[in-house]
Amino acid sequence: MSPTEADTLSKSQQAYRWIKERIANQEFTPGYRLVLGSIAGELDMSVVPVREAIRQLEAEGLVTFERNVGARVSMVDDSQYRYSMQALSILEGTATALAARRLTADDIRNARRINELMIETLEHFDPRAFTALNQEFHAALFEKCANPRMLDLVHAEWARLGHLRDSTFSFVPGRAQESVREHENILVLIETGAPLGEIEKAARRHRSATLDAYMIHEHPDEALGLPAF
């Protein structure tokens, strides 16, 4: 966080971002105990804004609070992962469609460049690098969404996924090759001015297909009963 950015944020927002970044980066791993006094000392603030930040993270599901134990980074839960992926398929699909008409030729070229980098990683596959590029690709398509609330929701689910799964592609690496092909299909739809409903459906199916691949791999019995999204 830059000094200028820090100046514009309240102390609770600063604490929130500081903790959330460390959860996303796996520095604070599942089960890690969040000691309010230590965090307050690290950030040179009182425990009050830190407590407010912890409450916000608890509301997002990234932190759990137990009486007589305190705050801890939430444990990984496959059901929570499934819920986030289902939510993200809807939210990101909508945000991508709402941004589609705002994207320039340069935006499309940039997204295609990122997808080409993803293709290059397939030969010597690195799930973490692929996941980082995947997030960059999708952000290039949805960040121009005119609805700021929708963007906030998409970012929140991305952050939650970063906590729940370091990389889904670690579990289903074969899904990566299908994913980059679907990326190109979404780009073509946007380039050719396809109906927004068609763009939304393609983006939504793309996200759902990754969830389906994971569930079939990890929980084949449960995957049979999953509703279509």
C-alpha cells in the first residue's frame, strides 16, 4: 500500500487491507491466529480499528472468531469454495457483459496477450503462475464494468477464492487447456459485438466448467448432484 493510498483510507480500512493481503498471499494460512494487539503494534494504531477490520473479514468468511480463542484465519472448506465459484460465475459473467461495450481494441489485444502467455505456460505448467494470469485476463474484461457495486462483489469473491484454494488448476491441470480455448471464445464474442446475454452466458459457463472439473475430480459422488449454473 502506497503512502498516498494509506492517507486516504481510514485506519480500519488500512488494517483490513493489510490483513486481507496477507491471507491472499498465504502469509496468514488457514488456522493462523490473528492477535489484535500484535497487528495493532505492527500498523502503529490502536486495537479498535483492527477489531473493526477483523469483523469485516469475518463477515466475508475469511476469518472466524471463537469465544475464549479469538480470531483465526478460516479453515479451507470445499463447500465454501463451491459457493464462491457459483457466486463468481454469476457475478463475473454479469460484470463481463456490462463491460463488453466499453472495451477498446487495445483492451482486447491486451487480454489476448495475457491468454497467449497462459498458453505458453502449459508446456511447463505452473498452477500458481497460470492462476495469476487467469485473474489478470478476467480483470482485463470486467474492470470497465460501470456498476461499482458489482465490481466490489467480484473482487470480494476473487479474494475469498485466493484464501480457499491457492490454485484450482493444481487439482485439475487438464482444465487449463480448455480454459484458454474458452477465453478466446469470449474474446471473439466481445469483438464481434455479440448480444450481451450471449457474452454473459459464455463467461458464466466458463467459470462453472472449472468448478465442475474440480468437483468431479475431488468429490465425484457430490458432483453428480450439483445443480447447473
